[in-house]
Amino acid sequence: MTSYFDELETRDHEAREAQLFRDLPAQIEYALTAPGWKRFLAGAEPSGTTSRQALARLPVLRKTDLKDLQAAEPPFGGFTPGGPETWGRVFMSPGPIFEPMGLAADPWRGARALFAAGFRPGDMVHNCFAYHLTPGGFILDEGARALGCSVIPAGIGNTELQMDNIEALKPVGFTGTPDFLKILQDKAAEAGRDVSSIKRALVSGGALFPSLREEYASRGVSVLQCYATADVGVIAYESEAMEGMIVDEGVILEIVRPGTDEPVAEGEVGEVVVTNFNKTYPMIRFGTGDLSAILPGASPCGRSNQRIKGWMGRADQTTKVKGMFVHPSQVADIGKAHPELGKLRLVVGRSNEQDTLVLQAECANAADGLAEAVAGTMQKICKIRGQVELVAVGSLANDGKVISDDRPAAA
């Protein structure tokens, strides 16, 4: 029988939603004590933000904007309510983008994902996420210790020393990127070393291909994955059912149309937007820049929260065409100017040594002259001439692409 980290995982969906949105107004009010949030959410009314519809009226803070905001007001753009005494550790992710850890136990909520992957109190965990500057190593280190596990802070590289550690200490668990455990196993096989004590793993930070998961299983290791970012921590995780990723109990997750702040329908691919309840680094509608989609129903394992398909690509599809940058938000603006249109996709191509631009637009009933009018709007908004192709409703793929750059790669 499946066991659960706590009773929150199996509660009624309506009860979960009610609790999250009872807690949200206080979290927004608290975030507004930070100068960055006060500026960004100017005019927000925390007491009225008690539903998904009300939350969707707030702007999305995108990761792509955070770098510039932090550079203008270092180190965190004014988005921390407390001072340095509350930051604990300070990390630097590529960008650079800086993140505080905070002082609370398990600040990125890793314990729940580890439990779902089969980790239990008393396990020893060989942690191969990087500990240098970035928070990767600490995200699951903190989660494992909160769960009652001991942790070997192995980090990356030094495979000979890592094999020494595994042979001597015989950890039962592994955390790291999906392919690093295979590197250790392969090198151990070549050198006649024994790393077979590892029986379960939780991986993140890359694609876990089905063939690799099967290879691990053939070697006696059960491998599940989680989806996390340095800014908001664990967002979703797999369970033994391996049917999508279950949204963590400590966040509110939305999927929005790339380039906009507007939620999409269930099942439609869009950008992952997360609101957390962290006190050191509160994030209200944080746009991760990652694409995913909500899966219908609940997991067969009994956990009742929303599920997502997992990572499906990047949402920031900004493309340079004829010397001009075209942004997903501009494509959304074209749609707003012509509400009779449905899904839009701007296809960038190459012909006769020149860039081409075709806006594919779903439309149920096209009035005469609509394509020409849309082309005029596209030129006005994007500052580039292009063609418009009206297509049947449902004909564009559900892959989250707003701009598709189909130009051949440069030699």
C-alpha cells in the first residue's frame, strides 16, 4: 500500500484550494513589505486575492526580468522582506541571478519529493548535485536531512573519490542529475568497484529518458524525478505511479500563455507560473520560463493534487527576424486586437536568402479582408511585414509554441 509524507497529499481538492487561498492574502501582504514587491504589485489588494481568478489579475514576475531588477537593486531586487540576517546562504545561478536560502528547515520543500521517491528516515544519501555557488546541492541536502536521512555531500566530479565513499559508506540513496549515476556505475564496472548499495534515486536538472530509467531498473535502482528551480524550490515530483508530476503542496501553480499573464485551459501547453509561501524569498506569480501542461484527474498513487506533464521546453521564444526582435507578448497583442482569432503561431523561415514571416491563426469564421487586417496589425506591432495564414480551429499543435523559428541552422 502506498504511504504518504502527510495527510495533505490526499486531501479533497476543494479543501486544498480553500486552504491555499485562505493563506494567500497574508502571504501577499507580507511580500508587500519588501520594496521590490511593493513596486511590482502596486495597487494589489491582498484581502481580495482569494481565488485563482483574482490571483490571475496580478502581473507575472518573469525570471528573464529578475536579472535586470537585481542588477538595479542588488542583490535580490528588493524582493526579500528581511535583511542579511535572514538570508542564511546566498547563491548565484547562471545569469547571474542571486537567491537566498533562508533559515527555516527544508526551505525548498525537498523532503516530500524524496519521500515519494522511496527515501525514508535513516537512509544515507549520496548527493551529487553541485554545492559550489548554485543551490542545487542544498535543495535536496536540506530536504533529505529534514526527512531524517544522512547526506554525503559528494557534489560533482572526483569519481574515484566518490566510488571510495560509496564502497565505504554504502549509501542506499542517490540524488543528482539523471545521467551522473550512470557515469558512476559505468566507471565502477570498468574498475571492478562496488556501488550496488544504491537502490533508489531522485534526479532533476535534466531529461530522464525512458531508456535510461529502464537501464537503472535493470541495475536494481528505482529512479524518479522532480522539477525544481532555485527561486521557488520543488514545484512538482513523480510518485511510483510515474504518470506525470504531482504539484507540491506548498505552491500554487498556474499555466499561462507564453508572453502573457493569462492562464490557459487545462491541458493546453504554456508557461509554468508559481506562487510560494516562503517567508525569506516570497514569490507571487513567478514565471519560471518553462513550458508544461496540466494533466486531468489525480494520480493513481492516491495523491490528489494537480499534475503536470513535466518539463516541455522553454517559454521565452524571443527571436530576431530581419534585425528586429519579435517577442511572444507581441504575438499575444495581435490576438487581442483581433478577438475572432484563436491560437496563434508566428513561423519564421528562410527563402531566397531572406527571412520570412508567416502568422498562422486559427479562426472559425473568417470575415472578408480579415487576413489583410491581421497582416496590418502584425506590421504595426512587430514593425515587420509578414503574411497571414488563417487555419482551422484545432489545427495548430498543442506544444506551447508562439514563435517557431524554422530557419536552417547556420553552417
